[in-house]
Amino acid sequence: MYLVFGSPHDPCCAGVLSRLHASGRAARVIENPVASPARCTWRLDGPTPESQWAFATDSAADIEGVLVRGGAWIDPAGWQPDDFTYMQAETHAALLAWLWSLPCPVVNRPTAASWYRSQLPLAAWRPALHRAGLDTPATLVTNRPESIYAFRDRLIADGVDGAVYAPRTSESQYLVGTNVEWTGLTALAPRAPICLTYPHGHTDLACVVGNVVVWNSDPPEDASALELSLRRFAREAGLVFVEVAVAPTAHGPSIVSVEPHPQIDRFTICTQELIVAALTRELTSASNGLAVGPLAEARS
């Protein structure tokens, strides 16, 4: 039995389920793996944990593979806020630990950091990206007005008209280019750290699925070198399935975003089919295991 944790309306889940069924494999999508009618028992007794997942199969030994596209959640109705927060955290922790106990292929077996905070900023991925040989746009985080002006001078020297201001607590981004905008940022800096990044050109999306890199458009000229580094990054991050955006900058191609929960509906239909095919191969490969690198170990 293959399990797909996620929404049946997610084209990724639906596509993998369809391919599994077409190949004659038993599989099902489970939108909420801890909600009724699911019944689970997990015994931690001795070196080999035993678990039962009555909703899908009789025991963990019968689970051949799991694709993780969603987590566990409980209905907040009837709960006091503090109790709900506690129970939600307990539910998340139990499912996370159970996923790590499974001996079968699990795509993507999440780390604690990515499980509890799915949208990590690019800065959090930067060390692993650089170790893999991938560049990221030059970034400044400061509360010193003089550092902001120095960053602007560097941009001018590179022939770049402005910078991107991106608050750390949201996905919003703002282009800063006029003197009024630069003055406003320097006035804000003593009150809160300012994050500025070099602007970039048009982005190309790519998904790493195991050892396969799937581009949403024609691969860039330096695709071979980029793909080697992308596969290295995915292994170090402990991700079988990850989406990245690559864009040209003043200093060459850079990774401008990392999405550990790829949304394949942002890709063309043909590309979606390639991604789903690669995911299904990973899920059904008996040799598939999650290679946990230094980044994943540090976040667990």
C-alpha cells in the first residue's frame, strides 16, 4: 500500500495516485492522517518500533511508500485557544516522529524545521546553497543607515538602479530606487532591521526529484553545472523533492527562492507530467532512502 498525505485536489497528489493505480499498485490519498476514521497505534518497545494505521493498512510493514504533501491538523471547533495550540503541536510531533520511524521510501520526509515552519526565508537556505556551489543574490540585513547607503553605492557601481526591500516576516517585496525611498528606509532602520537584496531578472523554475532536475522552460545554457549543484543541494538539505527559482543577476545566475513544498500547478502541463513521473519512480524505488545531510541534521 502506498500512502499520499495531502489533498486529493492537489495535482501532484492526484497525478501520483493515478500513476500508482495505473501500474497496478494499491494506493490512497489521505488528506488528514490523524482524523477519524483513521486509527493509529505506535508502540516504541525495543529497537524495532511497531505501528498500526487502521485507516490505510494493518501495519507499517505493509506500507510500501509515503509521499508527504500535507500534515496533520485538528478541527479547532470546541477547543480553547491554548488547548488547541497544544494539541495541534502534539499531533504534528507524533506524525513527524512516525514518519521518521518508517523503513519504506518517504518523499519528502520532513525535518522538524520545515515541518513547523514551512516557509523558511532564502537566508536560511543560503549556507547549504553555497556549499553546493550555488549563488544567491547579495543581501544586506542591517539597522545602520550608513550600511544602507553603502549598499546603494555598490548597486550604483554595478550599474543597478535599485534594491529589493523584503521584510523578514512576510512574502511582500518592494523595489527601492528613488531618493525618497532610500531616505525612508534609513529612517526606519534604527527601529527595525532592514533586509535589502540585489534585484534579479526573469526567473526559471526547476524541480529536483531525486537525481532528476526538471525545468519548467528550456534549460539555461549552464544547465549541466547548475543541475549538478542543485542535486547536491537537495541531498544536503535532505529533500527528495524541492522547487527552486533561478534568475540572472549582475553577478551571474542565482537561486532566488527555495520551496520545500513544490506547487506543481505553477508549472506547465507537460512539466507537471514529468515531475509526477519522477516522483512516482522515487516512491516505488526499493532503494530509495532519505539522504540526510548536515542541514537536515542541524534542523532536526
